[in-house]
Amino acid sequence: MPRPTAAQLAYGSLTVIASTFAMLLLSQTTSGAGIAVIAVTALALGLLVAMTVPMPRRTPTVVRRSAPADRVATPLPATAPEPVREATAS
């Protein structure tokens, strides 16, 4: 499992804090069981948010292979060489 990024940790933590605060204010609960339910719900929501933040993608590495020494292309001459003529004795 890959390690979480800084963005995932930040978004998850912020979600837990904000959702806990909002749910406690809106529910106005004072019982221990109600607070525990709100805390567990906020932790689950923070985990969900942290896991849905996209992970950075790795760029694909390009592997460049050099040609083997016996397969290196040699440039061809632009024009064909002239045929060799033998000197004739006169």
C-alpha cells in the first residue's frame, strides 16, 4: 500500500476536524454515546476523503536501447562508385 501524500493527510485531517465540529454543533448532543458516534462518523468521513484525493501519477520512463555494434547502419554513398578500368598496354 502506498504511503499517503501530504495533500491526503491535510484533506483528511481537515475533514475530520470540520465535520466533528459541525456535527457536534448541529446535534447539540451531550451524551457520551452520541459524541462517540459523531467521532467515529467523522473519522470514517475523513478516511473517505483522504482516499479519494488522487495520487500523483508517475511519468512513464522511456527506455532507449542502442543498436548492437554489428547492426549499426553505415551510410551509403550518394552515387555509385565508378568501375575500375584496367590500363591496356599499347
